[in-house]
Amino acid sequence: MGWVVGLVVGIAIVAVFVWVRRISVAAGPSEASREVPVSGLTLDVLEFIPSLEQITVVFDAPLPDGDIGDVLRDLLFDEALRVVRQKRQSGLPIDGIATIRVIGMRNGERVEVGVLEVEEPGELPEPPAVPLPHMRATGDPFRGMTQEELDLAPKLRDRSGEDGIEPVGEMLRFSERVDAGLRLRGVDPSSASLAALTTTLFELAGYTIDILSQDSFVAARDGVKTYVAIVPHGSDEHPELQPSEMTSFVIDFQQSRANRGILVTDKFGPFDIYAMEKRVPDVRFVPHERLQAFVDSFALDWDN
């Protein structure tokens, strides 16, 4: 019964912070935190190799195994055009350039994405106006999940021993566009940490990211600030989110002075999350059972 007492005490503490937050929420996060504005994306160029008729651009973009895919290939072609145009504006002569060779990275090795042919030597087509598009700001991970998805119950199976928790990259499925967007930010969905995936998804959706710590940040968009905490599962930890972790998250959310809060974890969710969400309606818990719905809640379309 000790965990029940702990949860009751935690909810009481949270109730006090809810009252305090109503007074102080408008003040916003601390000025000392680091703000990272996101308005279009940029991609690191590892090497730029000009020759008389061809230019090679090497990007630090992790490529998937097998087929690269049309979406990622086209976006890398667009960015290569932008890089070459910028070089020309800096004085690089490209009158004889007929092709642009685009290279990405796979497991530390350079892999050819493709060769872009220029219709008229030296005449480059216009690339999209925005550097590397981001997803349209229509998806809302706080409200994007349906009630059915929010009601997903913890899995009815043994959560110990060999069952464990599979790696995030093996558990989640991404659309081709979201997968490409993550890779264009240097994030490999198959091997990235939960923190990297979560932060980058918010960036792709047009949020301004205010880093608070290694596993927490405030995402701002359209005047609404969302406190996001990531609680990764450690190999030697119990695979279920603990009441103490839930309580700490809600207290940190209140102290952040954000409008709402989201906890993201690959741990399993206890039934207690429902009581906490009813008690504090400005928070959402995204445990193992809700992770795929959380990923799918981000808009899948983007501006060109």
C-alpha cells in the first residue's frame, strides 16, 4: 500500500502547484534558458567538390538502408541546388557545370544519392524558397491523439524478464515524409534516442525550442508554450513509469510556467496516469502504449 500513499501525497502536492501556477503562468520560462528558433531547416555540408563539369556535394544526412526513397532524394537535390547557388553568389564560376552529384552518409560511409542533371550548363533551376521545408504547423501532439488512443490501457502481459522494452527505433513506424524530415536534421530514426526523436519532431512541426536540460525543453508555437519532459527507460530500471516520476514531472511543469505539459517515455504507463490527467488537465502522459499515436499526431504535410 506504500505506493498508494505516495501517489495520494503526490497528487496533494500537485494540487498546490496547480493553484500557484494560476497566478504565475503568464510569466513564461526563464530568460537564462537557451532558445533555438526554427524557421526552415539547415543541413550540414561535409564537403563541396567543384570540377569543370560536375560539382559534388556531401551532406551529413544519415541515409536509410536499402532504397533512399523519392522524398529524401528530392529534398537532398533541392538543398544541393541551394548550396551551389550560394557558392555562385560568392564568386564560384559554374558556367560549365552540367551535373550535381549528391552524397549522403550510411554507417559512417559516403553513399551516392544520385546525380542531378542541369538542362543548360551553368543554368540552375530555382530551389524552393524555404531552406529544407518543415511540416505545416497544423498538427498538435497535445490534442492530436484521439480519445480512443488516449484510453489505450497498459499491455496485459508480464513486463519483466525477457519481455523488456524494445528500442524506440524498432518500436515506432514513421511515414516517408517524417522519416525524411528527421534524416535531414541529422537524426536516424532507426537508432536515435527518444530525446532526439522527440525534440526533432517538435522542431519539424515549426516549434521554437527552449532547451532546459538534457531531457526537457519548452516548445512554443502560436503563443502556446508546451513543457516537454523525456523519461527514457534504463536497461536496469523497472519498465513501468513510477508515481514519483509522474509527480516530479507535474511539479517541473508547474515551475516552467508553460501553458501545458507532455511527458514522453518508452516505459509502460500505469493506470495512475488517468487520475493524474483528470486532476491536472493541462498535462498529457505519452508512455509506451501511446508513443505511436504521439508520432502520428504530428502533421504529415509540409510547405514547399
